[in-house]
Amino acid sequence: MAKKIQQKEAPQLVVSKFSLKAFSDFVNANFSIIILLIMAFLLGFLTGSLWRENKILKSGIGAGGTAVADTTVAEAAAQKKLESLPAFDAKTDHIRGNKNAKVVLVEYSDYECPYCNKFHPTMTSLMDKYGDQIAWVYRHFPLSFHPNAQPLAEASECVATYGSEDAFWKFSDSVYEKMADGSIFGTDATNKIVSEEMILSLATAAGADTNKVKACIDSNEMAQSVKDDQVGGSKAGITGTPGTVIVSKKGGFELIPGALPIEQVEALLEKHL
């Protein structure tokens, strides 16, 4: 039985040796051609990989199906929106400072927003420091979850219309000041609703005609004006308050995101002055 096995295995060994020898002879005889074919294959593979990678980058889709350079695309879109900011108009906008300043700070704000309250003194300090180099434009952006924001915004427009531009700023300063210490809510601080009586008191102190302001408030005649401000801000990409846009005569728009400390705002400003 052992002999039969050996007789069957021997031919296989001979064939195997023959095959290896033939293959070795073939490689030796065609070594240069084989090397060229291998190089051509590797070059083709590399070229294909680079082409695929280029297509991926152009399409903005990563190998795993996820978007690449999303941040860059989002930033470009946000900047484009910012540049659609409604131009400020000295006849209709509330402007504090030099109307021909090099840099204009367009602030979209909410009288009841705690961050706006924190940012208001920062803006006041900037006006004191930079003087005629900058101007401050105040626009309304009342948030729906602040019940006093819309009534106060409309009241401020009534004060400006039946008082003066100076009265508007005095009224605004008083609102923020009294919001800060809570006195704007009167003796019933738990209610957290600003009464019409308080609003009229601030309007009168600012120099507006009390009766006309009251009639204006009661008729809601300034609701559309406030809405127009907010719509314009939304189109420019404002989503929260304070949302302040630096508009520079050098050419450029830059968003101040939220209530930044004055040092950071100054650093942004200096780039545009």
C-alpha cells in the first residue's frame, strides 16, 4: 500500500519542480517587461486614486459619505447673508454718534434680553472711547419668549416719533438701566411685566409727549416698524440678540457674536478703523 502511494506522489513532485523551473525561466526571460507592467499598474492605480480624491473634494463629500469643508461653506454662506444687511438710513434709523463715521455698529437688540442688557454699557463705553470714528445704529429684534420685548420696542418708536431721536436714546438707556436692577417691574417684581404706566413714565422723562405716546402704544401703530427691523435682521443672518454687525467704509461686514467683552469688541473694531 505504501508503494502505491509513493508511485502516485512522485509524478506530482516532478511536475511541481518542472512548473517552478518553467516559471523561473519565464520571469528571467521577461524580467524587464514584468517590471514595466507592474510600474504601469501602480501608476494607473495612483492616478485613479488621485482622480477619485479630486472628485470627492470638488463634490464636498468625504469617503464615508460625510460632507467635507462644511465649516468653510457655512462661513461663506453666513458672510453672504451678512452682506445683505439693510443699509442704514439717517432718516429712519436710530443713530448715535457721527453719521459719517468710518465704522458703523448695527445692533439688533431686545430690551428684555439679559445679554443685551449686559452689552448695552459696552456699546456706550465704545462710543465714549472712539468718538467720531464710529456710529451706533440700534434696531429691534424682540424675541418671542420675552413678553416685554415687543411692547417696549413699539413704545420706543412712539417715543422717537412723538418726542425726538434724543428722547429715543434716553428712553432706551433708562429701560436697560431699570432692567438691570429690576426696578422696571415696579413694586411687584414677581409679575415681571412692564406696565404701561412705567413705560409712559420713562417716555415722559425722556422728553416725549405722554398723551401722544399713549395713543401710539394703544393703537399698535409701530408694530410694523418693529417687524421690519426684525425681518431685515433675519435676512442678514441674525438669529439671536445682541446681534451686532460691524460695517466698515474700508469694505467689509463682520458679526460681533453676542455680548462679547469690550476688549474683544475693540480688537474686532481696530481691524476696520
